[in-house]
Amino acid sequence: MSKTVIEITGMTCSHCEQSVAKELSGLSGVVSASADHATGTATVEATAVSEQELADAVEEAGYKAVGFQTLDA
Ligand SMILES: [Cu+2]
């Protein structure tokens, strides 16, 4: 299991957080996902997911992933 913090631009309220978290949660391999517009980040716990898949999901929600930090858990 790994934890990834995604830097995201464009989130301005809790609705944005929900949209991003919902798209990320829908990816196979993702166990949990949450987003925080105040810090402009989303945190994903996953068994196996690529940065490209995460970036695509963020874009699908209408925002842009600009950075990734992976923390092994
Ligand atoms: Cu919003």
C-alpha cells in the first residue's frame, strides 16, 4: 500500500473536494481518497495506481494535477 499526495490547482470549495475525491476513489487499486481545497492537495491510499491514472482522474473531475509526492506506507 502506498500513499500519494497530489498537488491540484483549481479547487475552491468543498464541492471541488468531493468531485476530485469521487473520481480518484473510482480508480481500480485506490483504497481511499480525500481532497482539501485549502491546501490544494488530494491524498490517495492505493495498492497500485500510476501517477498518469491519478492525473487523468483529476482532469476528469475538472482540475489539474501539478505535482505528486509518494509516501510508502
Ligand atoms: Cu468548488
